[in-house]
Amino acid sequence: MKRPFRYNLYGIALVFSGAMLFFSCADNYERVGEEALPLVFPQGIAENFSFRYSEAKEDMGNGDVDTTKVISVLSGPITENYENLEFPYRTFPKGISVDIFDEDNNRNKITADYCIRYSSTGLIDLRGNVVLETHDGKKLETPRLYYDQSNNWAFTEEEFKYTNPEEGTVMDGEGMDFNRDFTFLNAHKTYGLMTIKEELND
């Protein structure tokens, strides 16, 4: 039995409509997010660098003469300068060493695998195998540490290990903040084994 022409026409129209629908589904989506971010390049790169930060004892005016004191020294193999951006910063992609000098000119040292220093705020963000060693042998180890140059204050919210050879103590915990001289130390949460040295009374 022969099918009527209108059924053949209906079948052809259905196939044609389906093909049009399939081929009209082109990817016209406008990409956003990381793909839409403009490329940012450093305005300068320095290798085997050393930056010294100093301060005067008192505010100085034009024509005043006084001596300054070195408060910190940043050094490392490479640094990239992005200080021409609206929110300026400087990166240290291959690690950094920071020497911090206290009021008595004692040197405390911080090392890390990676670092960003935000120029407008004076905040240093240290990441990866961060180790802080004080002039008297105290040692703090943590995966991330922030140092606020404006307030001479350091803090972390990560896990840490703090060793104090003076008191013979080892402390594990999470979260800590302390001053530049390491004379004030506030551990937010401590846990695990803590070794405490006791003095025996005769």
C-alpha cells in the first residue's frame, strides 16, 4: 500500500526541523572568570636582591639630620614588581629570607618558599615551610605566616610547632600571634604532647 504524499512531506519536514535544531546549537557562550582576566606582567624583575627597610627615631622635617635604624632586610633569589597596579604588590616566587631587628638590634629570621608583600598595607604573606628563628634560639614552624610591618606583629591561623630551648618546651597548636621581639606570644589553641621543663627544689 502506498503512503500518501502528505505523510512523506510530514516526515521530511520533521527530519529537516530536527537537523536545524541540532546545527543551531552553536557555542556562543561568552567566557568569564579566569579566561576573561586581563594578562598582568611585572613592571620589573630583580635577581639576587636585598631590600633594607629603616626608620628614624623621630619624625623629621625638611633640613633635619638624624640617623636611621634598619628594622628589616628582605632578600632572595628573585622578585617580581607589580607596584604599578591599583593595589600594588611584590612577589617572591622562589622563596625569601626576612631579617627583623628588635629594639636592641638583635636579629630574628624568617624564611619561606613563597611570599607576597603588599606595598600599600605593609603586610607580608609568607607561604610554604615558614620557619621563624629568634636570636635566642626560639623556633616557630608553620605552613603560612603573616607579618604586619606597620605594627611589627606576626600571626598565623595554621598549625604550628613552637620550640623554646630556654624553657626546654615544645608546643604544637593551631593559630598564634606575637610581637616582633617574641616577648609577647599568644597561642590560640594547643594540643598534642607538650614537654615542660621543671625545676627541682632541694
